[in-house]
Amino acid sequence: MTARLLDGKLLAESVKQNLKKEVDALRQKTGLVPRLANILVGDDAAAKTYANSQKKVAQDIGIDYGLINLPEDISQKKLIESIEELNRDPGTHGIMIYQPLPAHVDYRLVAECVDTAKDIEGMKPANLGKMLLGGAKIIPATPAAVMEHIKSTGVKLRGKEAVIVGRSEIVGKPLILLLLEQSATVTVCHTGTVEAGLLTEHIARADILIVAVGKAGLVKGEWIKENAVVIDVGINRIGKTIVGDVDFESASQKASYITPVPGGVGPLTVVMLMKNTIEAFKLQVKG
């Protein structure tokens, strides 16, 4: 048996078309379109390339995208002032801050200055709290992309054993809440699990396996339950090659569905940021 590939580019294109229709409807209803402001500090070439790819996705959907490129040596105070100006601007509906920031800037402190209604990354405590209560509209983009992939398989999560490997604030922890909301039984594995020698035991039970640790080939195919859905969030550079946290070749022989790396979760993550921008717009603009 060979797993079916969860093609992130195809799924992203499908979601984009639905979002485009939604933006068209909002324009007709309100006379406005959502606007996203992306704050980039410094002149990192890779960051600018990524920002331009975001801009293209936004334009395809019909979202107004503005890149605010600030100097590398900007003070934390001036950066916060720039954010507060965007907070006050009724024409800006979503704000994101590109990472990493220069060493002299405290990302947590700066990110906390973004208006909760405009926090399209969904990482402010108030937005995370809404996830805890269920029914949140703005969800961190990578976990949202993972859930969209699982949804695309048609597999019902209720009662399924879902195992997350990795407990990061931006992926693993939000996924706990999203999976619980769908009535999955959730296990989270981390360094303590490895130290206890229990990682393979937990993975072997997973109907849904999500791996997000940033360690190339950590999970082997022989550990995986037959017909499991495998979502690999990891991105690791080995020479000139990009690989995930799951050994793709061996895992493909056991899983029913699997995401490739690259081309799996990544393409959908940018689209989920745009979805959050639309949700933020709807929260702020009453048509």
C-alpha cells in the first residue's frame, strides 16, 4: 500500500478560490476589501522573497497587501509606535510581524502591542483564550493549515487517537485545542516522552499523527500505525534538500494519507493567514 499524497498546493488553490468569492461578496456588501499590513524589519533577502510570495497570494484573493519595511536599527519604541499607528487606522484590518526580529527587539513585547482584533497570527492571549473556549474565528496559520489537510481527507476526528509530536506555542499547543474541539483523543509527545522511552509507543497508537519538531527523519515508517493520517510540519535543510520530520519513503508505505515536504503544510499556511485577514475584516467592518 502507498499513501495518498496531501498536495498542499492543490488544496491551497481550492481554499483560495473560496476566499476570493468571499472577498468579492464583502466588497459588494461594504464597498471595502480587507487590508493586511506586514511589518518587516531589516533587509533580509529571504524575508523579502517570502513577503512577495504572500503579496501574490493576497492579490490573487483580492486582499490589499502592504509591506512596511523598517530599518534594521529601528528602536523598539519606534517599532511599537508604528504598530499603534496601524492599530488606529480603520483601513488596516490585519497586522503581522515578520520574524525573526533584530536582537535588540523583544518580539513578545512588540507582538502584544498589536490590536487583538487585528492579530491575524492569532497568538495574542485573548485570541488563544477564544480557542480554549471553542469557536474561535482567528486561528494560528500553521495549525489551521494542518486542520484543513485533515479535513480534506474526509476522516472524522471524533474518537480518533491524535498524537502530536512537538509542543511549540505556534503549532503543537494550539493543535491540542483544535483537535479536542473535534472530539479527538489527544496525546502530546515532547522531550520528556523521549527521555521516558515512550515516543514510539505513543506514535504506534496514532490514527492521526502530526509531527512538528524540526528534526529531520525523526519518525520512522515502522513506528506508524497502518492507515494513519500523517501530517509532517517539519522543515529541515539537508545540504540543498528540504526534508520533513518524518521519513517520507517508509512512512508512505504505512499511512493512508501523508503530506510531502516541501509542498504540504507550507503552501496552505500563507492562505490561512489570508483567511484570518478576512475574518478580522468581518469582525471590524459591519456592512
